[in-house]
Amino acid sequence: MQTFDVIVVGSGAGGGIYAKVLTEAGARVLLIDAGGHNIDKDIRHHQWPWQLPQRDQYRGDAEYTVRLQTKYYVPGKGAQTRATTFDGSAHNTYYNDHFWAKRRDWKYTYPKDKPYRWVRVRALGGKTNCWDAGAARWGPLDFKPATYDGYDVDWPVDYAEMAPWYTKTEQLIGVSGGPDTHSEHCPTGSWLPPMAGRCGELRLANAAAKNFGLFSFGSPKAAITRNYRGRPACHFCGPCHYGCDSGSKFTTIGVLLPSALATGKLTIRMNTIVGSVLTTSDGLARGVSYIDRYTFRQGEAYAPIVVLAASAIETARLMLNSKSSRFPNGLANSSGQVGRNLVENITASVSGDLPDFQDREVINEDGWGMGLMIAPFVNVDEKSRNKNFIRRHGLTLHSGFGMGAGGGSSRYLFGEDQKRDVRRWYGTNISVAGQGEGIQNPNNFVDIDPEVKDAWGIPAARIQLTFGENEQKMVENITAWGIKLIEAAGGEVKGWTASPSIPGGSIHEQGTCRMGDDPKKFVTNRWGQCHDIKNLLIGDGALHPTCSIGDPTLTIMAVSMRNAENLVKLVRNGTLKT
Ligand SMILES: Cc1cc2nc3c(=O)[nH]c(=O)nc-3n(C[C@H](O)[C@H](O)[C@H](O)COP(=O)(O)OP(=O)(O)OC[C@H]3O[C@@H](n4cnc5c(N)ncnc54)[C@H](O)[C@@H]3O)c2cc1C
Ligand code: SF4
């Protein structure tokens, strides 16, 4: 039997960092993932929608498709309902059942009136394969939010402690942005130069600066604008969330796993679904039990240290499913907090167009869609305190010709008239988008459904998350700013989001095993080590006590790097045995 020092469950952003840091420190690591290595053949780059096998018309699994609704306001028409359908795929471009976790097999439940869009990837590298790679740092107030507004809890670490870990992570994965944010609320990182702003974005940025004193900068993105550490610079093809065939965007399989494998210390077991954590009679973790995704063969793997990095909801599900007489409420759950505090940011946007851009010359304005960013400026000090909501949001400015000419003026036209109309309006679109912090709510949590099991017989997660008054007011503030910016830029507003995004819609779920010093209130200590089981660590966004304005992945990686290096110290000084 092969022996390992550490088992890491999940090879996404958090698990990938653990695998790299631990193997480079000499540990024998078993990395287990429920997915396979299949992204390369699924990449749909450099193809137009009409070249795709189903012309971008994938219809989903009707029986398991849920309709999710948001409100959108259109001037002259009033509030409209917009529906998104969801069967497990985040978008329609991969026509397969092996990459996205489809709801039919990978079951989960939610209260009938509170649908949750839980996007999961089952592939080596997890969601980093298809993420958009937005990688802004969180600032001092994001780590100490309760100190500012008195709500909920602070993080056990502050920005000063996290800053060097952000730098180390950025230098490892390659991030472009800035060049300078001029704001401590979105601190400047160790960045390669940003992608240049597009025409409409620069128009919005100038209007923001001139009329409101707001500074814009290139949105930080974990993709490289220069050749960097053996990876080629981005060629600005655009659809990064399909996967990046040049490897310019950071992924776990492109950056972290190759160096971990090069140590000779990493064993990867793919298509292997972990169902629970095994424990010893004295209450320590001793390994995991698993089932093969395709053959259904069951097995166990053993190691003196176990790290769970299966993503926030799945990690909580694993712990709650690991019940025993010693841990009747699930593993490391003496606080009762495993699965509680599920949280994610909201998104909202305002769209418009610039009439004086009509009929402009068509130029190449492809490139990634991160646009320019404005750092949080509401609720950042006494002067900017908002009476209607707590916490912060950040804005991004977008424009460009993009892929597909769009709908023209949206009038019903045919033939030549329609072509002329589409050409006239192509490239006039602009938008202001916002991501804002969702706040903790005792009614938002994940637990285990007492009846439903997934296709492998593992009890399913039951997820409950709704947004409240605070998120609604924040959406109103984001859209009010979006309208002001578009109008100040000389644009016409076409519509805006009138309700918080669909729960799960941001794909940024966090908070189900929060870290903190008090074992009665938090699941792990400040190093991601479970208070109840010192050789069980959490390595994903489940640790985050709050979710900040959005884009959690850089922080997941920086926290994982800090905690993985601490784990190496604990083993070396004999506190933990391997
Ligand atoms: C389309 C899209 C765009 C995104 N854009 C951004 C962005 O711009 N910025 C940002 O910050 N974030 C973005 N995200 C979110 C980002 O991808 C996640 O925050 C990040 O990947 C989370 O890392 P993780 O390690 O917690 O989980 P994941 O990356 O999901 O990895 C978890 C891994 O665990 C495996 N696993 C799960 N359960 C089990 C089990 N029981 N047994 C074994 N293995 C298991 C999965 O197969 C998976 O490989 C985006 C996500 C998507 C889908
Ligand atoms: S735009 Fe750049 S980072 Fe995005 S997929 Fe294309 S090459 Fe990769």
C-alpha cells in the first residue's frame, strides 16, 4: 500500500496551492479529485458561435432544469422579469456531462421557493479551468469589517499580515492590472502591466474622474500581459472562461500541478469522489473513503494529515457527512458552525450606449472582458458612510466590439435595413457593473438533505441562501452610480438590474467553516486547522469569515499558501506528526 504524508481533497485554487507548497517542502501528497483531466479537448477557442457543434444552442437537461428569475428595469417599459435556466452548466459552451456537475447526478436540494444556482466543475484544476481570473486584493476594511460597522465578525488576520502572501501568490500565478489603484480599499499588487482600456471604457473613466473624482485602473486579472516564467503572454482572444489554450491565464493545471509533479512527491487520483473523512478512535483524521466516479468501486486512502479543499459548500457537506459516535453532528462541529454562514457577493449592472459611437470604424477591441475598475468608495470612512446599507462594492467599466455584433437598435427590421441597423450600433454598447458584499444571515446555510442522495449514494447538500434588504439597497446604489457614470459619459441608459443576482449566481460561495480564534464560534483556528481535530485542515473559501466585494479566488490562494507554509512548520517543529 502506498503511504502518504498528506491527503488533499480537491485540486482547484486552494487544493492546488496546498499540493505545490507541501510537495516542494518534501511531503508525499495524495491529491484526490472527483474530476478528470479533460479541459484541453473541451476548449472552444477561436471559434465563432456559429462554428460550434450546436451553434451555442445547448438546451440542457429539461427534467433537471430550474428557471431562476431576476428583475431588470428598462426605461419606458418598467420592471421586467428575466429568467435564466440552469441544469448545472455555468454557460452553454461545453456540451458534456463530465466537466460541469449536472444536477441530475450531482444532486443537491434547496427549499422550493428559494432556488440556488450551485455551479460546480468536476475536472482536475476545478473551476480555475474556466474562471474569469478577476484577481483584485481585498483591503484592510475587508479583513476588519466589523470594526468599521459593528456587524458580524472580523477576520483573525489583518491586511498587513496578508499583504506579503498576496505578493507571493501574485508573483507565482502572474497577475496583470493597475498599474496603480491609488486606493487602500483595493490595494495595488505585484502586477504586470494591465490590458489597455477600450474606447468606451476610457470615455466612462474620464467622465468618472472629471465629474466625481473617481479614479479608474486596469482590473487586476490572473493572466499575463508579458511572457512570464515560461508562459506566453496573452494574445487577447477574449473568452477566458472557455479555458485558455495558451496557458496565459492562471489555472491550477497550468501553473501549480506541473511544479508539484516535478518534485516526484505528488500522486494524483482522478475521477474519485470522496464521501467522508475517516477518524481514529481518539478523534484524529486518518484518511478518507471514496468511490470511483465511473466504476463505483469503493476504497479508502490513509494519511496522518487531511486537507479539505473541495470548495466551500462541498467541504461543509463532506464534514457533515462524516458522522460517527464521537462526532454525531459531523466532523469538527462542536461549535455547530459547520455549514452555517454561507455567504457570497451580489452583482448588478447598468447598460447603455454611446450614440456618438454609431457607425464608427470597426477595430479589434477583443481581449478579456475585465474592463477598468473603480475601487470601493462607499462605506470606506466616516464621510462616505451610507445610511441605507453596510459594506462595500466595486465598479467596473466595460465596452468594445466583442464577439457577435449584438442586436442593433432592437427594432423589428428585416433584410438590408436590419444589417444597416446592426452595423450602426455595433460597438456603441457600454456598461457599468458592480460586485458588492453579501452579508451573513442566520437563514443562509448548508446542511444535509435527510432523504436525497447523489448518484453515488452520498447524502446531498441542502442549500439555503437568500439576499435581504442590505443587498437590495446595495444594488440600488450600484445602479444609481452606473446611471450617473453612463449619463456623464454622454451615453443613453438602456436598463439596469433591479434585484440582487440569483443566489449562487456569482459562483463565489464562501464561509461555511469560518476561521477564528474562539473554538465556540469558529470551526478552524487562524491557520485553517480545525479546532476540534488538529490534523484536519480546510483549504478553500469555506474559511472566509466574510466575502468582501467579490472575486475570492486570489484570497483563497493567498490564505492557502500562508496556511500550507504554516503546516510545514508545524510538522517540522513536531507539533503535527506525519
Ligand atoms: C465561469 C466562472 C468564472 C469565475 N470567475 C472568477 C473570477 O473572475 N474571479 C474569482 O475570484 N473567481 C471566479 N470564479 C470562482 C473561482 O473559480 C472559485 O472561487 C475557485 O475556483 C474556488 O476554488 P476552490 O479550490 O475552492 O474550488 P474549485 O476550484 O471548485 O475546486 C474544487 C475541486 O474539488 C473537487 N471536488 C469537489 N468535491 C469533491 C469530492 N467530494 N471528492 C473529490 N473531489 C472533489 C472538484 O472536482 C474540483 O476540482 C469563477 C468561477 C466560474 C465557474
Ligand atoms: S484573452 Fe488571453 S488569457 Fe484570455 S483566453 Fe485569450 S489568451 Fe488566454
